[in-house]
Amino acid sequence: MSEANKDLVRRYQEAYNGNNLDELDALLSPDWETNAWPEGVPQSIDSAKAFYQAVLEVFPDIHYSTENLIAEGDHVVQRWTVTTTHKGEFIGLPPTGARVTVRGMSLFRIADGRIVEHWAFADELGFLAQLGADVPADWLAIGHRSS
């Protein structure tokens, strides 16, 4: 079961990396939930597809690399690295053309062969600093290091 759950997370990540979003219909439970979206975005498979298309407008070459996958029971933990280029306006920050790297972790809960819950946590302060946001140095000192 653990290997099957890890394979499901791999397929999920590849669906995003390859912009094969129709794959999400088979990978996500229709009532799945995530904490990785802004407040007010509906929790649905259609929203997952639309949200990612919006991400691609800002970060057209976004790529997730899986560093580790650990599975136990119905949960899978993924440690990942995102690399991308800032090509569009993002939360008021004009495009910089900067190549950015962000690291984080996701926790997935799997039921009946589909992802039903997803929690993601990333080095958001470091990400914003790489995009040119005015992040105070002392805030960066308390953030999670990327390595």
C-alpha cells in the first residue's frame, strides 16, 4: 500500500510538471482539500486545474522535483524543490526574470486510491525575497533555510 501511495503522489507531481491536468480527475478525490491555495478558492478538481493555469502565467517553467517520499499507512510526505522563472506579476511584484528556487514539504492523505487531503509548507519568505519583495533581513533570519 505504501508504494502504491507513493506512486500516486509521483503521478500527481508529474501531472503538474507535464501540464497534463486532466490526469487530476483520476488522482484527486472529487471532495479533496488543500491548504495550499489562497483563501476563497473553491476546493475542487476544476479549481486545481484553473489555479495551476494561473500559476503558469506568472511562472511558465515551474518544475517540482521530489527529493524524498516517505509513506506510512494512508499518508505520504514529499520533500520537494521548485525551480522557476518569474515572468509575470505576482501579488503586486512586477516580473523580474529572476530564476528562483523554493523548497518545501507536502503531506498527502490517500483514500480509495486518490488524494483526499494535501497540506503544503514552503520557505515563503525566501521565495518572496528572491522575487524582490522587501522582506526585512531579520524576518529572513527566522525563516526556514532552503538547504
